[in-house]
Amino acid sequence: MNQEELYEEIDTTLSVTQKYLGLSLTKFLLLFFLVVGLGVYLGVLLYGTSSLEILIGLQDYEIYLHTEVLRLKLENAELQHEFFELKEISAQ
């Protein structure tokens, strides 16, 4: 066999991914599933049950609860003051 016959036996056709993307089919599929998997992971991370939105909402609710506790403590102090004044008046 001469060299020309060897070159004729070599298949020079390219797959679609090699032709248009320059990647073999296995590399393309691996990259595709990696990107899709990363997208799903980020979607769950941002919008899932333990997501960033839930964390921010809980932090806002924690701030609301702290302010509510302070307001109720002040209201309790005022009511206790009024109660002891009324108790003192009724004792006399």
C-alpha cells in the first residue's frame, strides 16, 4: 500500500459538533450537562426552599421581631407604671 491509499482510507468527515463548534460529541455533551447542572444548582440556590430570598426574608422578619420586642417592653413599662400608681391610690 502506498501513502495515497492510506490517506483515502482515513475518514475525513466531521461530526456536526466538530464542524460547527470545534468540539467532539463527548466533550460537547459533557460541557452541555455541566452547564445545565450548574444552572439547575444556581436556580435551586436562589429560588429553592433554602434560598437567598428566604434568607433575606428571615433577616427582615428578625429585625421586625426585635423592634416589636422593644415596643412591647416600653408598653409593658408604661402599663406597670400605671398599675403601681393605681395600686398606690387604692391603698390610700
